[in-house]
Amino acid sequence: MKTYDEIRRHFGTFGFQWQDSVPIVSVNPKLLFNISGGVVFEDAISHGAIPEKTRVVSVQTCLRTDGWEKIGLSGRHHLAFDMLGHFSLYEGKEQEVKEAMIESAWRYLTVCAGISPATLSATVHPQDATSQRIWERLGVRTVSNDGNVTFTPTGNRCGVRTEIVWRNPDTNKSIELWNLVFTEFLGETLFESPLEKIAADSGASIDRIVTAVECCGSDYENSNWKSVIESITERSEVKDQAIMCRLADLGKAAVLLASQGLRPGNKAADYVLRKLIREAFILCRQTSIPFDEFVVISGNQWASADAVQTVFAEEVSKFEKGLERGRKEYTKLTSRSNGPLTGSDIEYLTSTFGFPKALIELEESKRNKEAL
């Protein structure tokens, strides 16, 4: 995959100016984190404020928690990820902006990244004749999709989208690879009150681009993830691939937050970091992975182990002190009966003592083995 410097150089030839990534924690009071590269330009896109740079390319580090349960399973959802985005912020009219954005995205994927055009297609809103003509001129197969609409978070502007879809030639499965969003109408009604100049927010997850370049079955198989997952798996007694992938994902998100100065706590973004570290600790316990080794692997992969080891160790120390109270109560309960804990026992341990259900199940498994 191309380095950030190469991305900067390639998009420079398309007329886009480079803008550095901002911190993961968002300055937007409605968000904890920057969930996409476009969030950074919300004032311009939603309100028409003209920034100093009107044609911009960036690689923004993002974090999303809405798909927490999918992490490690889908192979294309991640907590922390880098988003390649290029933006045209009310610098031109519909035709010229759509041409610039669609052609630069297509050339980047097929020429710069080397993805076979035969594996790519595009979805287009049925009333977006301009995008349709551009794709036809490029020789790209299109599929009509009336769901390709977009509304700004403020609800005062709207538009249409066109997406580049990649089909894995080995599995024949398709994923949305690149999304181009055009904000071109005032209000919330499409095709009414067209703006003289439009905005465009376009880009893709770096992980998905690498997956397409390397023709992998999932993001976790590409070169951004493969080595760290293999290193974690080597230290595990439980070779559960979904758990290994989930651990790698939790580790990346926690390392990036800690490396940007966050510290575990009970509020807002600090609480998310606490939750990440504690879940990773529990999964390491379940799979017999030494937690300090997991931290070194994750730290060295995504930032620096030296930068995060103390943060992780202090949080785990606090967590273990709390767990000890739950473990003592668990021992009391099990000493009264040789049978398994009841549902009410488990609820009592989790709600009163914060003893995680996953660790209760682990203790119960050990107890059952000892009884045999």
C-alpha cells in the first residue's frame, strides 16, 4: 500500500492540497471522536464557510464505537482506522467538481494503487445524470441505487452519493470501497434549490484499500493487520481467530488513544479508553495471553510500547483490585455448593461487584475441570 507521503504526492498531481490529521478526540461537542475525515470540514460542508484550502486531501485517524460488537467478526469494521479523504469545498459547479472527484478517485485506485478496473463498479443515484455520464465515459459499469442520498448533520443541505464497489475475484464477494458524497442542494429535499457551487466529500478506509490491493478475504488478512494478529495468536492457548482479531482491534484503538495523551477514566473519551483496556485484559485472561506481552505487541505495531505501557499497567492494576473483591465473593458462593452458579448468583456478582461474566465463566470452567 502507498505511504502517506505517496498519497500526498499523488493527490497533489490531481490539484489537492495536503492537510495533516487532527487528534482523534473531536472538537465537535456532539461527538466524542472524529468518526470520519469529513467531520473535520463540517462547518464548510454544512454551512458553506469557505476555508483557506478549498481542495484538500488528508489521511484522518478516526474512531467509531457504534459497531463495537462487530469488531473481530465482520473483517471490515474497526474501532480505530485511517480514512483517506479528498474534499472540494464549494470551489466549483456540479459538472467540474464531480469530474474532478470521480476521476481522481478512479485514477488513484486503478493507476496509483494498481487495483484491477475489472473488479470495480459504481453505484449511482438514478437521478444523478452527471455522475452517470462520467462513469460511462470512464468505461465503468454502474448500478442504480435510489438509496444513494446524503443529508448534512444540521439538516440544512442535502445531496447524492456515488460509490465505488470492489469485487474480490477469489470469493466473488463485494464491498463498498470508496464513497463520494456531493452536497448540492439547500434544505432537505433533493433536486430542489440547487446550490451554484457544490461540496464533495470523498474517500475510503486505508484498510479497505489495502485489502483490495492485496486481494484479501478480510481486512485482518492484509499486511496492516496480519503480523500483529499472528504475534498475538502465537502467545495464546486458545486459537480462536475471531478473538485474536478482536484483541488486535482493541489494542490498536487503545494504543492510539493513549499515545495521543488520553488516560483511562469514568467519563467520555477517557471511559472508552478504560473500556478498551479492560476488555482486552479479560480476553487475554480467557486465552492465557500474558497481558504485558499483548501491550508490547500492540504498542510497537501502532505507536510505541514505551509510550503506552505505563498507562495500560496502571489501569490493569486498578481493575485487578476491583476484581479481587468479586473473586472473593465468588469463592464464598462456590464454597456453599458443589453445583454450578445460578443465574441469580451470576447477576449478583456482575451487578454488585463488577465481576465480568467472562471471568465467571472462566472460573467455572476451571472448577469443573478440578471436579473431574
